[in-house]
Amino acid sequence: MSQSDVLAPTGAPTAPDVPAESTDGQSTPLRNGILSALPDGELRRLLPELTTVSLDSGQVIYEPDEPIDHVYFPVDAVISVISVLSDGSTVEVATVGNEGMAGVAAFLGATSAPHRSLSQVPGTAARLPAAVLRDVAHRNGALADRLRRYTQALLNQIAQTAACNRMHSIEARCARWLLMMHDRAQVDHFQLTQRFLAQMLGVRRATVTVAAGRFQQAGLIRYRRGKITVLDRAGLEGVTCECYAVVRRQYERLLG
């Protein structure tokens, strides 16, 4: 898959790549947790290599075992890392929002990853050539240090997700996922079909329909025309399992 295929899916208009500067005058990288933590000098050296790209809902940025040419620092997009099984079924193993970076395999020295990554919530991201990332990482500066800690937090999330998928109810898992989306999207409503949520959780659509219906009846969410609105965050926190808090604490401990 070429980079043009990734950034311009059929039927989905995509904004042209622009320098990493938003129209509101705030530098786009400063709205990503990893980049915003960099010293001014290191960030200034990266800025010429960063471009802002628009990611549509469901847009694939990596396919399993294909080259990683760029890494992505989400701003208001949310990216899902998905395991694709031989029968075509899928389940999400990690979520990447503006706290992190998609394409950690490139930072670790690999040229590809075994999983698919796609945008689950549309928005923007700062894109950096993987070759530039590797060069900067070899200098062992602030970006490399931040990415090491982020990688540990991401591994913690993956491990906790595996335990959650095995041990906890669909209602608890669904609430955990919605809370993670709420954290990363930074708004109370986001685009999400029940079909997509079922793929992320690795269950049948009918199972998600029942869980979402219970949440809606309890006044926790509103679901309408492919858009979910979080109405009662505290209520969702009361439904979810301990996995949400465990993962969140690890991100806060490692990244602040």
C-alpha cells in the first residue's frame, strides 16, 4: 500500500499535507503530548520535517508486515492498533491518542509491524518520516527518552487489554473503550458505529447493540446515526472494570 493510498481512501476527501501549524495559530505538535514535552530546540529541529495530515474515520495507516514509512503523532485523531486473524476477524489491542505516537515499531528499529493500524476517530495528526525518527532517536535526546517511556506505557496497555478481553464482561469492556475514546477525543461526542465498536472488541454486533442499549437506557450515553455522546462519564466509570484505571495510572506515572 502506498502512502497516497493511505492518505486518500476512496470516497473520503483528505486535506492536503500542510506544515505542522494549525489555523488557530497554535503549533499542531504542541497539542500532542510527546512533542509538547520536547525542549524548544529539539522541537524546532523537528518542525521542518513534520506535516499535518487529516485522517478519516476507518482510514488505514499501516497494514501488517508492510513498510512503516512515517510515524503519526495524533492531535485530535484517535488511532487503533488491531490484530487481524486468519479468518478475517479482528480485535483491538491498543489505542493511540494525543498522548502518544503510532508507529512505535519504527522507533524500536523494525521496518514493519504485525498489526493493522487505522483511524478510529477522524481528526489530524503530525506526520514524521520514519527515517527522521530513527536518526533523532539515535541521538538519545529528549524525544528518545519520551518515546521509551511511552513504549512502556503502551506495552502496559496491551497487556492489560489482553487480560480484560479474557476476564471481564462485554459491558465493562465497552465502558472501558468508551472512556478511553472520551479521554483521547477530548469531546463528549464522536463518530462510532456499532459495527466498528464490535470489531474493536472482537464480538458480534448484536452483543454490542445490547450493551449500548443498556448504557443508553441508563442515561450514560446517547447513540444516534453513528455518533455516540457521553452523557454521564462518572456512570461509565462505575460500570467499567479496574483495567481502565490501571492503564490510565500507568500513562500518568510514565508520561505525566
